[in-house]
Amino acid sequence: MKKQLSLIALVAPMVAVGALTVPTIAAAQAPATVAPSVRGLPDFTDLVDQVGPAVVNIRTVERVRAGAGGRGGAGDEEMQEFFRRFFGIPLPNMPRPQGPRANPQDQPEREVPRGVGSGFIISADGFVMTNAHVVEGADEVLVTLPDKREFKAKIIGADKRTDVAVVKIEATGLPAVRIGDVNRLRVGEWVMAIGSPFGLENSVTAGIVSAKQRDTGDYLPFIQTDVAVNPGNSGGPLINMRGEVVGINSQIYSRSGGFMGISFAIPIDEAMRVSEQLRASGRVTRGRIGVQIAEVTRDVAESIGLGKPQGALVRSVESGSPAEKAGVEAGDIITRFEGKTIDKASDLPRLVGNAKPGTRSGITVFRRGQSRDLSITVAELEPDQAASRRPAGRSSEPPKPAGAAQALGLTVTDLTEAQKKELKAKRGVRVEAATEAGARAGLREGDVILSVGNVDIQNVRDFEAAVGKADRNKPVNMLVQRGDLVQFVLVRPSR
């Protein structure tokens, strides 16, 4: 498929030129039309002269004992990270000393090259920006300028969440890049990359912006391009036609480890915010409110009266967290934070993360058909926080079939006090069995149904009443808790 696409891209312009220079008889007989304006291909030479001197090559070194394998022997996980992050070209493992008496602790240390990456100078006094994974685990960082001067660099700070790092070399009067405005960047715009793919310094490639705000599961929305980016380009700049840096080349999508037409760059505005904190304190401080979230689907949005799929569905609220203190509940949909609309769930972590810990922020939630404004005090995000997940407790009481629930293939029972305590649930009924419509919707034994059609459920009686009033010609919306997480489920009655 890739060859076919390349062939079309190469052949199509030749056909167009032929149609203009050698008109056919049919074309000559056709009525005169205004020819579309034809733009020539961009010339990048001036940009290379302008930005090239500020782009550097970064080599990292690890010190290992002569008998140790180091981190060079990549396993499956390391290889996956290599293909995703392409921080450089790993060298083959060095042979280990032979013989049963070889003691690694008695061997002298040696320096082993770890990889090659790129970076760019952001200030004349020697601050260089690159990717965090380029310098991760390095005992020594070597920065080589285009004029072949080489410096040992000090790592000022690195942030794994955004994959941004800042290193410092002892030099002055250096050429620095100009920072661009990502908001002005348009899909289809020409961009250029300079870096050291496969260790080949000062290599220039170009392409167009394929998409903006591309979510890949990481903390930031990326700029997607079709610029040829390969191992060693990581950390280098993405440059617009005005000679401004608009991103840091960070990741590629690849099944082979090489370029396949999809590259991702960190937006420079986000990277600069991170770099300023790294230069000031060596670390990045982010806000948190203590919720686990999920996307809001179109079906759920329509069924609960939200209108369109937007916001972040709160699946769980951490005990004692700012969200709990502010009155946020599992099942709420957060639609605004600090006056900014949450279009998709991934917007919320970025907005909260950029909030300064300790500040009081406004938050809007959609709950049971109505919007509510709450006030929340942002806390500081600690690394590697994760909410615990516990299975729902089992009831020792026999199931009590419910008439209306059976129409949805569900058997439910009241929650015992012990189950409420274990699940931290103040209300709801427990699913003892799910068949037919309920099973098709994904419900299963142990799930707790908290609400039906925006109506809170306290017990089986409430559940029966809510289901009985539901329109059997439409999916029945249920807020369901499984373990510590909640999710909206649409149960479509059998006909």
C-alpha cells in the first residue's frame, strides 16, 4: 500500500503537467475556463541556513564494568520502546569475560555508547532542549555543534510525562532558535525537520502537517506530520516556513522501526512551559483533582440529555481527594474547568495539570440532567499515582428476581451494609445474574447499578419503578459501578 501511495503522489503531478503543456483535442474544443493558480514547491535552503546552526547532535554514554552486560542487552520491552521512541541506534552487546572466576566487581569501568539523538539551542548561554528519553539513564551527555565543537552537558531536568528535557553546555554567544506559535499552525502546512537520523548529523527532511491535537495515549496532544523522521531524529526541532520551531520530534508510528509516513512532535508551547519549570527548579509541578475519567460516547450523551458527546466521565473519585471534597461524584461528567470547555476526556488532565497546586478553580459537572458549578482546590500531582481496584463483594443472600428487571434480562438484589462499605457505594442494587439484553450490554454478576435514566437507585423498589417507566423502544441508560470504577451502559430491550 505504501508503494502504491508513493506511486500516485509521483505520477499525479506529471499527468497534470502533461495536460497543461500538451492539450488534447477534447480540451481544445472545451469552453475556456480559468486555470487554478499553481504554486511551486517550497525552497528550504534559507531555513536550513537560518536554523541549522542551532541544531545539535546528542550522544549519551553509560559507564559499566567490563564484566557487566549493562542496559545494552535489550529485551522485548526495551525493543518496543526503541521502535516507539527511536532514541538512537543501540550498539551490539560487548562480549562478557569468560571463565568461572570472572568477578564483575573486580573489573574496571568502561564507557559504552547508549544512543544518538538530536536537540536544539533555546538560549545563547547554552541551554539545549531535547527529549527526556534521549538522556534517560545516561551517565554522560555529549553535545556536538554543527561547527564540530563538542561539549559535555549537564542534565538540568527531564519530564517523562511530556518527554521533554533540558541540558546545559558551558558556552556563550550561541545561535538560538526562534519559538513559533502552535496556534497558527495549520493542517497541510509545510514543515521541516533537522536532526541526526541513524547518526547522520545535520540531515534535513520535509513534509506537511497531517493533523493537530493527535491523541496517542500520552500526556500531550501531538502534531502529526509526514516528515521523514527516523531513529536519531528524536529531540530535534520541527520548523515552519517562517523559520520558527513549532515542535520537538518525539515519536513515530512504525511496524519496522523505520519511517512509515507518520511522525509525532511535541507542541512547542507545551514544551516551553515544561522547560521553564525545569530550568527554574529541575522538576515539573502539576495539578491533580483525584478522579479517573473516560470518554463520553454519543449514545450516552443522547440518553442522559447532554446533547453531544463532550466532557470527561468521572469513573471513580479518590477518597479524600480535592474532587471528593468539592462534591464531585462518580458518574458526573465534567464539562468545564476554569471556564474552558472539555471537548474530550483527554483535555481535562492537561488543563488540571497546568493549574498551579493550591489554586481554587471553578468546575462544571453534568449530573442527572442538570449542570452544576463547583469550586475545587487543586492538589499537586505525585508520580505514578493509580487508583486501586477491588472486586465487588458477593452477597450471601439468595437472588430476588425482579419483574421489570427480568424484561432486561437482569436479576438484582439490594446491597447489604457490608457490600456498601466494601464498595464505598451509598446507593444502588447488585446484579446477581445478567442474560439476554443485560448480557449483550456487557453487564455481569457483581455489577452495581447506581442509576437508571438519570434517576438515583437506592434499592430494588426504586430500580423496578425506574425500569418500569423507561421507554421500551429506546435503550435504557444505566450508571454501573464495577469495582472502583463507574461507566454508563445502554441496555437495549429485546423485541
